[in-house]
Amino acid sequence: MSLASMTIRMMSSQSAKRFEAATRDPVAAQTEKLRHLMQKNANTEYGKRYGFADIKTFADYRRQVPVISYESIKDDMLRVISGEKNIFTAETPVMFAQTSGTTGDPKYIPVTPTCQGREHKDVMRTWMSHALKAHPDMFGGQVVTLVSPAVEGHTPCGLPFGSTSGHMYKNQPGLVRRIYAIPYEVYEIEDYAAKYFAIMRTALEMDVRFLATANPSSILKLCEKADEYAEQIIRDIHDGSLSSDFNIDAAIRSSLSSKYRPNPSAAKALEDARNKRGGKLLPVDYWPKLSLIGCWKGGTVGHNLRKFPEWFDPEERRAIPVRDWGYLSSEARGSIPLTDRGSTGVLTVASNLIEFVPVTELEAKPDSPEQWSFLHIGELEEGEEYYIFFTTTGGLYRYDINDVVKVVGFYNQTPEIIFLRKGRGMTNLTGEKVSVNQVIVVMQKASQITGAVVDHFRAEADLNASRYIFRVEFATHTDDATRQAFLNNIDGEMKELNIEYKAKRASMRLGPPVLHVMKEGWYERGRQKQVEAGMRAFQAKTMLLSPVKEETTMVMPELEAIIEMDDSK
């Protein structure tokens, strides 16, 4: 066992012990979390506004502190971004995580020193500790993981915003860093084709035992690109070079090139394996000792796992175990999976204060939080579905993240959950989090730019093709050129409006959208069918954003034309 592996095991074990203690009495852990947060932040502007100093119980907290969305605290958050201190937390943020907002402006989530420690590192180390028990060889070689750049820009006060996972990766202790195969600078390559190439060119000659990133579509993309670029990769491994076919910044290229050495034997082994498969290169050929894959397995991205066998065990010789990465977001780390089974994870009761509202109750009164029945950790029931609300050490208090989870069991006394879906008004195929507000805006802008008048529309998430279908009934006649321009503008405006949609399209995890031109009267006929099925006329309406694709048999009679994008341009 390497010294780096021993260090990871030791650090992970300490985090796991703290987590274990909290799960034995989660109500006590949550009560202590509430006391600590209220006491620590009582003298902040937000704490004084809502009387943190007087809050002793969950009932006090619910009575005095409002439920929030990012939009409701945006003005105060802009002050934090500008450098004002003591607004939400006594701690000063060290960076901001950036994610897309429902209206288009990015959200900036403060990351405090405590966030980096307890919420991020402790949760990840606990995951690793339990994974190591089941897969003791996972750190026996190298690790390949994918992160976004640690710094993608700076706020007006000079603090960086970017990826928290990228920040952790970049600032790992030197000893631990040795076990990770990919130099951090690779993740700063802007061109995605070049980034994928550099990752796999570097990793294919290494003994990779653990492959990890949140989104399974990213893992599939790595496999596809290794196969697509096999000739260049094998040639580079043989020569100790880095192909000039890809757009890589000169400084990054120089840094990477200095690390490579000619490796003819590895190149020959890869070439022989590829020839035996008739020209195809698979992970079993370059990572034969791969011990574990870590990624999301549930929610709206879990369908991607159906494609894993064709890459990782095509001959059913050795299925590679896959462990869920956990329910997490830019705002909070919500669960820690402790086994390889499904996507179940134990709630992070030592890291966040968490509240719940039954799905049926919230969706019956979606705009009336004062009428919702909030439940704490000890009041949840197995088999029930809930909307989840976070209070974090980063300064989000009773934050409505608009996620639906289901309680599927208990670990010690703490609920185990699975993430089901984004909640009201949102869809999420690969992490892009498209909102109904964004769909409305892009439709309006595409109409203004092209002159095509839209009568009715709906966006649908196509899980199988990992793309969006935009069904549109135009009010006036449109020719093919106008329709094509309309689709191009939808895609372009969505990229401008939603930074995560833009990133997922650039990385090819999200396919190009498709425009379905619907026949005149499509909307009214659909509405009439709802009425005939028993829905009251005033309730019958077409969803503007659907998390699922409508059945083909239902669409075909109403379809006038299909317009597709040329994503190669």
C-alpha cells in the first residue's frame, strides 16, 4: 500500500467516525447544528433581522425565519459578492460556487471555510471510507476524476467563483495528489474535445483503479473519445508526445508534454487489443484492474448506466461495481451512499440543517409556504416523498432547492434517501437545470429575432437522446429557413441564459435540440382531450415544460415537420 493510499484511508476514517456518531442520534445532531448556526451568526445582518439569538428550537426557527429562494435573497447576495461582510455569516466566504438561476442570471453560492471542511471534505471522505471497505484496491493504482476549473472568474470584490470540486482537487495535499492521474491544468483546457483527449491520452497508460465523476454521461463521453481518438492516443503514448491536432493552450501543452515519456510497450499492448476487437478500444483494454466507478445512478441521469455494460463488461466477464456519488449540488451535499446498491444515501445530518415538506401538500399549495407542514429529521416516514430544504454553513437559511427526494430506509436512526427529480417548473437531464421561465424567455427572443409568431409551445426532455424537443405551433406560415433559424436561436439564447446548459452542450453531454413544428390547432385539440377525459375546462392546459417526452404515437398525427440542428458547425 502506497503512502498516499494510507493517508487517504486515515483521513477518511476520521470523517466516517464523526458521521457515524451523528447518524445514531440525528435529532440531537440537528438540534446541535441549529444551536451552533444561530449562535455563530446571531450578530450578522440576517441574524439580527430574524432574531437568531432568540431561536432555541425547530419551532422557533420555523416561526421566525422565512423560506427562501435564491431570487428572494438576491439583493443581499449581490452585496456579499461586492465584498460586504457579516451579511449572512460571521465567516467571510473564500470563494463562490456558480450555478444557473431560474431566470438566467447565474447564482453565486458562498463557500465559507466551514463549508470547505465539514460540508465538502468530510462528506467526501466519509464516502471514500465506506467505499474502501468494499473495494480495498480502489487506491491501489491511479484515480481518474473529472472536475470543472477551480476559478472561472472573479467577483467585484476579487474573490474567485468556480467549481468547489475543482478547488478541492487543485489544493489537495501533495502526498495525496500523487494518486490522481490527471494534472489539474488539464481541467483548464477550454476546448472540450481537446480536454477529453488530454485526459484519456494521459490516463490510458496508467493503472487506473478508481474512476469518478458525478454525471455518468461524462464517463460515457470519456470512453467514446478514447475510442474515437485511439490512433492519436496510441501514437502519442509510443512517442511520448501530445498531438498537435487539438487546441490546447501553449502553457498547458508545455506543462503536459514535459510529463510524458516514450512508452512503446504500452502503445503496442493497446494497438494489439484494438486490432483484436476489430478497431474498437474499450476500458477493459487499458484499465484491466479498474475496481470501482463512482457516479450518480438515480434521478434523471441514471438512465445513462444502461450504456455502461457495452463499454465496461461487453463480454460479461467482470462487471465493474458502480457506487452512487450521492445527492449533491452547488448549494449543499445532501447524502452519502454507503453501499453499491442503487442510489440510496444517508442524509448528511452533521453537515446541514434539513427540513422536509410532503410532496402532495406542497404541490397542492405551491405558492403558500406559510401553509406547508415542515418536518424535521425525526418525523420522516419510509416510502414517502418530500421536498427538501437546506440550511447551510455557507449562509443559506431554509433554502428551497426545489428537489424531490424519497425516504427508502434508515441507517442507524437516520433516513436514507434517493433523489427523484427536480421539483415544480424544472427539468434536468445532465445537470443543466432548465426552468419554465427560461423556456418562455428563449421562445420570446427566438420569435422576436426571426419574426416567426408563436401561438403555442412546449419543451420536453428526451431522456433517451439526452436532448430537448421544442414543440411549436406557429400563428402564421413559416418556411424551412425561418424554422431552422428559430431552432438555432432557441439553442443560442438558452446558452446565453443558462450557463450549465451551455456547458453541457459544449461538452456534448447534452445533444442538440430538435424543433417539432405542430399542425394548426394542436394546442386546442390537446386541451379538448383533457376536458373529455374529465378535467374541468378552466384546469385544462398544456405544460410549457415537461420532464418526459410525449409518446410518439400521440405526437405523430399532430406533427407537421421536424427540424434538426447541424451540431458540427
